[in-house]
Amino acid sequence: QVQLVESGGGWVQPGGSLRLACAASGGTFSDYAMGWFRQPPGKRREFVGAISRSGGTTGYADSVKGRFTASRDNAKNTVYLQMNSLRPDDTALYYCAAVSGRALHAPVVVDSQYDYWGQGTQVTVSS
């Protein structure tokens, strides 16, 4: 059983940056592919980015490509989401998720394939 705790959310002006972190406990972190998802106000949850167990392969939603970067530090049991050039439509509750049993270099982009979820951290982008 893996527990996930997100941090780093907050309010930022358009064009600004934030770095989210997701700390994992209760399992062997390198066994888990990790993902980031978000749920904007009044909308369904959507995929943002994913990173493989090794950290060597990532995948992103088209809406964030070139602006967001996922990374992980397996020694610190933490996955990160660096968010640059933030826009008002990036406002959402951001979640990290974990799934085990995947190939070393395979990111997982489908939310239904994840087994564990954090509680979320709010990101608000406005002037």
C-alpha cells in the first residue's frame, strides 16, 4: 500500500511557475510508475503528465507540452511537476498517482490504470 502526499500548490499570476511535489511512502518507490492529473472546477479529471519507473521516459497532455516537466528522485521517494508559463486554464486540483507492475521505461497515461492517488493540491492561476 502506497500513500501519496502532494505539496507545492498555491496562487500564481499568469506566466508564473510552480513546482509540485508528491512524496510517497509505504512501498518501494522505484516499483511505481507515477502520473499527474488535474481536475479543473466543474470539469472531469484529466491527464497532465506521466513518468516511468526509471524516470527516463515521460508523457504529457498536448495542453501542457513544452510548459510542464515531470521528474522523479527515487532516492527521495518523490515525483515532481515543474509548471512554467502558467495560464488561467491550468487552474485545477492537481493529483499524483502511482501504479506498480509496469515496464521500467513505460509511462502510464490512463487514469483508470492507476492504483493509488493522493489527496490533491490546489493550483490557482489568476491576475
